[in-house]
Amino acid sequence: MSQFGAIDKLAVSTIRLLAVDEVSKANSGHPGAPLGMAPAAHVVWSQMNMNPKNPDWINRDRFVLSNGHAVALLYAMLHLTGYDFSIEDLKQFRQLGSKTPGHPEFELPGVEVTTGPLGQGVTNAVGMAIAQKNLAATYNKPNFTLSDNFTYVFLGDGCLQEGISSEASSLAGHLELGNLICVYDDNKITIDGSTEVSFDEDVAKRYEAYGWEVLYVENGNEDLEGIAAAIAKAKLSTTKPTLIKMTTTIGYGSLHQGNHSVHGAPLKADDVKQLRKKFGFDSEKSFVVPQEVYDFYQAKIGTPGAAANKKWDQLFSQYQQKFPQEGAEFARRLRGELPANWDSALPVYTPKDSALATRKLSEMTLDKIFNELPEIIGGSADLTPSNLTRTQGAVDFQPPSSGLGDYSGRYIRYGIREHAMGAIMNGISAYGAHYLPYGGTFLNFVSYAAGAVRLSALSGHPVIWVATHDSIGVGEDGPTHQPIETLAHFRALPNIHVWRPADGNEVSAAYKVAIESKSTPSIIALSRQNLPQLEGSSIEKAAKGGYVLQDVANPDIILLATGSEVSLSVEAAKVLAAKGIKARVVSLPDFYNFDKQDEAYRLSVLPDGIPVLSVEVLTTSCWGKYAHQSFGLDRFGASGKAPEVFKFFGFTAEGVAERATKTIAFYKGKDVISPLRRAF
Amino acid sequence: MSQFGAIDKLAVSTIRLLAVDEVSKANSGHPGAPLGMAPAAHVVWSQMNMNPKNPDWINRDRFVLSNGHAVALLYAMLHLTGYDFSIEDLKQFRQLGSKTPGHPEFELPGVEVTTGPLGQGVTNAVGMAIAQKNLAATYNKPNFTLSDNFTYVFLGDGCLQEGISSEASSLAGHLELGNLICVYDDNKITIDGSTEVSFDEDVAKRYEAYGWEVLYVENGNEDLEGIAAAIAKAKLSTTKPTLIKMTTTIGYGSLHQGNHSVHGAPLKADDVKQLRKKFGFDSEKSFVVPQEVYDFYQAKIGTPGAAANKKWDQLFSQYQQKFPQEGAEFARRLRGELPANWDSALPVYTPKDSALATRKLSEMTLDKIFNELPEIIGGSADLTPSNLTRTQGAVDFQPPSSGLGDYSGRYIRYGIREHAMGAIMNGISAYGAHYLPYGGTFLNFVSYAAGAVRLSALSGHPVIWVATHDSIGVGEDGPTHQPIETLAHFRALPNIHVWRPADGNEVSAAYKVAIESKSTPSIIALSRQNLPQLEGSSIEKAAKGGYVLQDVANPDIILLATGSEVSLSVEAAKVLAAKGIKARVVSLPDFYNFDKQDEAYRLSVLPDGIPVLSVEVLTTSCWGKYAHQSFGLDRFGASGKAPEVFKFFGFTAEGVAERATKTIAFYKGKDVISPLRRAF
Ligand SMILES: [Ca+2]
Ligand SMILES: [Ca+2]
């Protein structure tokens, strides 16, 4: 006898019609995928372990809608299962200021991650599965299974075509993430029409090649038993992630089902009416939810979920008694708090300390804090020996079968997969338990991950990029590896720290701010070459984002620099001083935090009356808001020994001093208003 | 009897030692991959159809070193086979200003594309294979096979791990690109050590899933016959691209062979010595090339290649006589010239013409020029109906077996693969024959392709991005789809046009400049929403990148805008005029071309004495070099109806006018120097 009956059919129809009604009411959105995937949503959610009244419960099963345009389906599920989404919210779909925006947004209750940009969600989910494995390996004890949740993903053709999902899926197979279950909506349609026009690869075979379990549901439109059987089987696949290839019809039930026209535009009114009728509903009424559907989900999800949550709370309470140290640590992490005085571990330097590459100083910082903060989980996109991201004694996060580490390990070998690394970090962060992921690559290749970095910033995942080799200082590798536009790009993104520290104290400041950030990601750009420890730097000052490093009375000019150009500017100031020209040197390691300081402070750093020359061996395009004139590199770099390349482009103490002199001459006798002054 | 003998072995040893000597002399570089891949280089090059004295011959076989860090191998091959690379050039490896930079650069003779950023090269090669198929289908005639070249690729683990290669390989399988042959250096090592740490997928199975032929060479270190047999078999695979999985030992012959330490650092002196000895060379001498090796390559490649080139020239000469129209067109394309007066096809508008979305105006422009310019080859990353990139009557570029188009088609269904699209366009452009690729996606998702866009700019491939949905004007799709930082990012990149046209004439200007560009790519950002045809715009003026759209005598302020904010600024100027405030409106659709104008012109647009307010509903971060004050959007957008979202952020005529008034007040009585003025 089937485990599914009339109520399930009714629930599925309710989901379908709610999603269609949302789109119709908004006159905007995507009805096609929700119509096809409603049965899967019903079956998957019906067996998920979640407490809609406590969406943050750490051991909930996660659901990620990687095909985020199908969000009307997600809002329908959240409403029906008792999350804080009312019918009124659904009626406000895609309206300004509503709780139901056009794509899923992380801030919303029950929405695990922001999706829409394709391929991100499934990759986030790999991160969530990693976090779960790590949490379980770190805290579970015999008879105390604090963590055992699954992560479910819905994804479509777009997610599978995007390269990021290939990167993530290959890694997930390697990592044996049996806690990850993906349902692929194989509807054979994308916006350009049939998938035959560009996508006829053998997806199942590809995923088997990645080491995944691949299961099939032939009739995803109706076969609830088939879906349930596949999910049950997937849950038994403990050392392989699972892809369920589920064939559906896009826009199922619509007069235009199976056609790409139902993907991204509301159904016509008569189509909606026949759809309601077809599913046994009143053809004239919208947003109808039979009470028995609410009751069903309450019985299936709400009640058992609340009970499971309560049972978990009790278990955790006992755990804290039995394992006070681990319990306290876990509890602290659930509160999202750092250990008291954690930052006393951060290294402090004086000018007597050796000149070192900031990437090396970053390694020294990580060495100090990695063991203090069990929530840190690091890695590199195959540049460990260059990024210097692996701390002393770190254990690799690896499946135990590999013999290369275990799941309690906190160093991830991401492989040469920057984009996936970015989105996996987002997923680890979104998982909760105060996970703090960092990942290393060359600064130039953070650009490969731009799609994921944007979502870190938009969602407020405080992940950390350890971005080494930050300029032409990479030398011989040449222009393919020398960033020019990279910092300007990320500085233009809202809500992100973009650090370029000048010395050890500034590196410590970058990590301090990054780790204490609740909702802002960080990119820390680090030098390959050695830089001196500066007179005048401190963690406190650098943490403000910008500060006066070295001053004189009544300066003629301000040299405003970052990273390797700060010490260069100090040298230039000496050259100028020898000529009787007085220069203040300002270090501006992080635009974001500097902008957050009050106006009085900022104007004390860059006051009226003194011309400001920015000095950064990267594009000048982002400097207009702080500097009157800019010395930078508005062209691609060159392959050669780093000091020779610097010299070639005029980045010497004399070269900076010469431009400072010209800047002073240019502004002589003119009003000099601080670039910080705003008219509105 | 083997086709290979002592001379081949000697040649391979010569290649290996030359590559090692380059790295040792530079004291920088990557010896590992060249040592492993030298036999493959020898075998592949020995049978390639190329004329080292004429590296631009259109029907040459292409060679792409996708693992670009192995460039010492490439320079060795180019030298040995008679390209314009001397031993002295090899000795200057990685030195500033030399002809042998740290990664392959497109400008160099015999270097087909710039590589180094992993995954790009193999994807470029897919573009080259597409171009070849199209060229053959367009111009070949019975007995006149003008085009039949192969594209060979060397690639390593990194290229296969990067998502971009997954995207490209899936598409290449779909497109049945039998002219593409990739040799995978399966050396089981990446920088982080064994590939077991992150990459144990079944690569062969994955490529079979993409529809590729997969062949094996078990001993790539020595088995020349095996490599040759695989290449021969690959050439017979006419409807499938081929991946040859060739097992090698990284750093073969070194004392540290098989270890990741030989990947990216010079071998130690004693190691080099034993290596020379092992290969039968004098252990003390560097850069040794036995004359018989030069002779061998001359006989194998130089002489037959020159003859083949000459034969082709004769064939083409006959072709031009027999098929004067096609012949003249092909010849024109080989000269890199556009048809005379091609631009007369560009649409011109007056203010009486309808308001239209610039994406629609883009479509109308493409409709006019697509058939005029057979070198244009367009496409979209699955957003054809949104990007409006498919012209009337266009034929899809598809394998004939698909029944969906043929290889003479010039519209590529890229699938949801933006990064691959970008790099494929680079490859199509690099192929020659004046191919002009364009590709559509949403502006926000050009960021997914940042790695490829950077290489377009660095290499100077004049590809065109049709980047629609350029702002919060996308409305309901919300912040995941609303660009904020995107234009600032690409404006910060050297050598790229970043257009944001305000109306039809500006759209025509963007295409005119983009198509006439020899070595600068273009991104054309286009609106989803309708915009009016402006009084004062023209193709000629817009082509300058920036111009005075509407003026008044003695303006109090300059409103400096792009795209949809130009007409908004015109409205704001009216609001201001009603209050007696005089505003000049400047449109700045392309920073790049504006910066190229002479100073007198630029200062005539943005003169001293008048405050400039930039108005663009995107980040303000890039506006400092043109504007005193900026009105923009330094936060993420919001989901809602587009007009409501614009209003919410103050982007109304009144909102702009209010900020203009404040700007005027702020500068009252102060020196106002044009932001264009530079101190140096
Ligand atoms: Ca689909
Ligand atoms: Ca390798």
C-alpha cells in the first residue's frame, strides 16, 4: 500500500497553485519550475527534520533551492509548513519592501542561502555538508549525536551547466559527503528552449565520474512513491553524495507545459483557471489552502520538528554537563560569540622586527589563532605553499577512508577551484555554529570567484579570502598573475572589507576585524615580497581602516597608500624631507572601515587644505573619493624581477617624491577641499 | 619498425634541457611540466601543419598550452622549430622587456593565446575549433579545402579542475568538435601535492559523459609511439573532440621527479647536471641544441610547413578566381578589414522615434549589421529571449547531425556558461579571419566570466559582451540580479570599452566602436526598460566616449550621466531650469574612448569652474576622476517594480535636481578645478 494518499495529492496541488498565484499576483516571476517540482518539495519536506518555529536550530535539515528563480515554490513551502510567512506575505511577492523578494534571500526565516545566480546554491550546500561533517566529528560523542542533519538541494539544468557546480561536485565526491542529497529537475528545458541546443551531456555518468550515487525518478510530476524511495535510498548512501535525476515537465498542468515560455513569465489568466480546475480547486479563487493541508504539514513537520528540537535541547543540556569543555565551546559558538580575549593571541610588531612578506605575517597570525578558535576552517585553492594558509599541526578535512585526514580536520584542500571555494565558504558560514571559513588563492584569481564573493557581501557571510601575490610584486609570473583592477572591483562592492595591510600590525588588524565581523566578508590582499615593520602602525589604528602613520607639523602633502606602497611612501617622505617638503603618510588598509568612522576622525586624517596623493601600484580608478591626485598603474603589468618591474613603473621613493612635488605645485594657491567633503 | 629513432630521443632530451635551462637561467619558473610533456610536444609538433616563418597562416594547426606555466616548453619548441625566438631570447626568459615572459602572451609569434590562468586555454581552443568549423563550412568548396586545421591543447590537472573547462568541454562535446585534440598531462601532482588530496574523480568517464573520445597513453615520459598512435586515432574522431589521458611523471629525470617541489621552482644545480648527464648531454653546458635537432625540425616542420602554406596560397588564389565573391570576402577578412561603408547600416534615431529599451535597440542594430559582416558570430549564455541577441533569420551554429542548425550558422547556444562563453569568444577572435564574436548575458553575470574578460583585455581580443539588464531597472528579480559594482570593476580594467548607452544613437556608436576596434574588447551594458531617443545625441558624438548632450550658456552645474540616467538628467535639468538653475547635461557612455580624446576636447566637456555631479544608479566608486560629487547606489538594490525601486533610491528628476542644488551650494565661492586636471 502506498504511503501517499489523497491528502498528499491535495498538498501538492496546493503548493502548485500557491506558487502560480504568487507569480500571477505579482505579474512577475517563474511558475514553470514550481509546477514541475512541487511533488518533490512535498516529499522532501515531509520527511525533513526541521522546526519552523525555530529556523536556526543547528541540527535542522537544510534545504537549498539552487534554482532560486523557483522561489515561489519555496515561499509556498515556508508558509504551508509554519514558518513566519503569512498568506499576505505571499500576496506581496516581488513587491518593494515585502518579505517575499524575487529570489530567496538569506535573511529570511527558513531560507538557508541567497540563490538565483545559478550554481551557487548547490555549491553552498557542499559547504553546509562539510560543516555538518566537521561539527559531528568535533562534538558528537557516543550516545550524544548532536549533529546528523542532511542537506537537500533542488537544482536545474542551469546549475549543472555552470562550471562552479562541476568544481563543487567533484570535490563533494572526493570528500564522500553522504549527507548531501540533490534533486535535479531534469525538465529538458532552459530559457533558450530544449536542452538539446546546448546540453546533451550524460549528466548521470558525469556525476558517477565524480564519485556520486545517481538515482532516477522517471515521473517527477506525479510519482510521490518514486521520489520518496529515491530519498530513502539516498539517505543510506553514507559515503557518497547523491544526485536524484528526476524527470519532470516544466509548467506541469499549464496549457503550455513543457515549453520554455512557462519558465519566467506569469501564466495567462485562462491558463491559471484551467489549472485550478484540473487540480480540483475553484477556478476563480486564488491563494486557497485547505485546512487539512495545514494540518497535514503540522502533523508531518511542525509537531515532530518541535519535538525533535526539544529533544535535542535536552540532549545538549546533558551533553554540557557530561562534557563541560566541549559543551561550553559548542554553546559559545551557538551564541555566535568569540572566546573572551581571543584577540590577545594576535601578534604585535615593532619596527625592530624583521621585514617579512605580509603573506608570511598572515601565516604567523593564523598559526596563533587557529587553535584558539575551533570555528575556523581554512583552506586553499591548491596554493597552500604559496598562500601559506596551512597552520602548524593542522589536520586536513578529508574522509577518513582517504588516510589523509579526517572530518574533524579544519584544513580543506579545495583543489584549483576558486569559484567553488568562495561559494563553499558561504555555505559553511551559512551553516551556523559560528563557522569562520577562510580560503587562499592569488589575489588575481579571486576574480574567478566574483560570483560567490558578491553573494558573500549581499548575504553578509563573514568569510575571509587570504589573497596573496597582490601586485606586480609577483614579478616574473607576469601580467596574467599581476592584479590591477582587482581591489577596485571588490572595493566597489557594498559590504565587504578589502584589506591591503602594510605590515604585521596591519595584518593582525585585518584578521581581528574580519573575525569579529558578524556580517561582512573580508578580502585580505597580501604581498609576496618582504615589507618592513612600520613605525607608527598598531592594530588599533589599522582597525579603523585608515590612520595617520607618520606626521609632521603643517604638512605640504599627504601620501595616502596601502600595502607595499606604505613603506615606499615613508621612504618618499624622507626624500621629500631632504628637500624641505613636509609629507604626512597615511595608511588606508581598508576603505570599508575607514568609511565607517565618524566624519571628524576621517577629516583629521585627510583634512581640508592639504593635497592628497594616493600611491598604490594598482588601478587608480577607485581613489577619487579620497585623493586629489593618484599615482598608480592603469595598465597591465610586466614579467620581470619584482624590483625591476617596480622601478620600471616609477614606483621608487624618488618616483613617488617627484609626483608629490608636482602635486604640491599643482595645488599651490588653489582652494584644497578634502575629498571626503560631500555636498549631500 | 618504430617510426621513431635516436633523433627523436635526442630532440626530446634537447627540449627537456632547454626548458630546464631557461628556468635555471631565470632562477624562476616551472620545470616540472616541461620535463613530463616534452615527448608529447615533440610528437604533436612533429606532425602539425604550420609554417614557422608565417605564424599567421590561417590554415595552420593551432597549439594551445593551457597549462601556461609550462611556457619554457613552448619557448623551446618555438625556438627549435624555427619561429622567431633565438637562443638569446630563451636566455632572457622572464626578464623585463624580453620576448619570453613568464607566461605565454598572445602577441608573441607562434603563441596562439595568452595562458596561465588555468582553464582558459582549453576553452580558448574550443573557440578556435568553433571558428575553424565555421570557416570551413562558410568557404570550403569541392576541391577547395581552404580550412581543415586541427587545434591541439596541452592541459594539466588545474585546467580540468577549473569549472570553466567543464563548461567548455560539455559544449565542445555537444558541438561535435572533432577538430579538437587535448592532451591531458595526468601526472597526479598539483601544487598541494598528490591529486589524491582533492581530485580523484574519473576524468575519462567525465569526458565520455560530455561526448568526447577518450584515449590513453600509459607512459607519456617515453612512449613516443603510443603518443603518436593516440594522436593519429584522435584525428580520425571527426565528430567527437578527443581527450588523450597521458600519464607522465612531473619533473621526469630530476632527482625529485614525481614530487610537487619540481612544479614551480628551478631545479638545484646538481640536479640539472645529473639531468644533462642522464640525457647524454655535457653536464656543464647549458642551452645546447645539436645541429641535427634543428635539421630534424626543419625537415619535419619548417620545410613541409612552408610548402603547405605555399600550396594553400596557390589554392586560395585559384579560389578567388573561381569564387570571386567568397574569395574577395575571405581575402578581406584575412586583411582584417571591414567592408567599405559597413557602418552606413547602423541605425540613426531622432527624438521622434519611440522610446525603447537599449537591449531592444541593440537587437535592431545587430539585425542591421549581422548579414553585412559575415565575420560576426553571436550567441548568448541561455538568455536569448532576454538579451535579444539572435538576429532575424540567423542560423544556429550546430553540428549538422543535430538537425538544429549547421556549422555555417553564426548563432551559438552557449548554454548557462558565461565563463566559457567569454573564453570561447577569445578563442574565436584569436583564430583570425577577422572573427568578431559577441555574446549575451545579464550584466550582473558578466562577473562570472571575469577571468576571461581580463584576458580579452590583456590580449586585446576585440570581443563584445551584450550585457543586458544593467541596473535596478531589472526590477522584481531583485539584488541578486541588479548590478552595482559591475561597471566599476570593468572600467578599472585596462584596455576595455565599457559602454552604457543612453539611447539608440549611442547603441549604434557602441557597436561602431566595438566592431572597428582592432585590439580592445567591449562590454555594452543595456537596459531592460524603455529609454527615450535623446535630443542632442549622435553616433559621432557618442563615439568619442563622452560629449555635451544638452547645454546652456554659463551652466551652474554639469550633470554627468550614463545610460538610463541620461534621460533622467535631462528631466532633472528641466526641473532645475524651472528654478532658474542652469544645467549642462553630459553623456559619458564609454570612459575608455573619452579618456583617449585630447585634453582640449575633454576640458570642453568638463571645464574648470563648473561643479560636476555624476548620476549613475550604480556604485559611485569609479566616478572620482570625472566628477566632484556623485549620486549613485553604494548599496545593493531591492526587489520590486522598477519604477518603484528607482523612486525608492531617489532616482527621480526631483531627486537628481535636489542633489544638483546641494552640489552648487557646496561649491559656491570655492575654486572649482576640473576633475580632469592632472598634476602629472
Ligand atoms: Ca530546466
Ligand atoms: Ca598536474
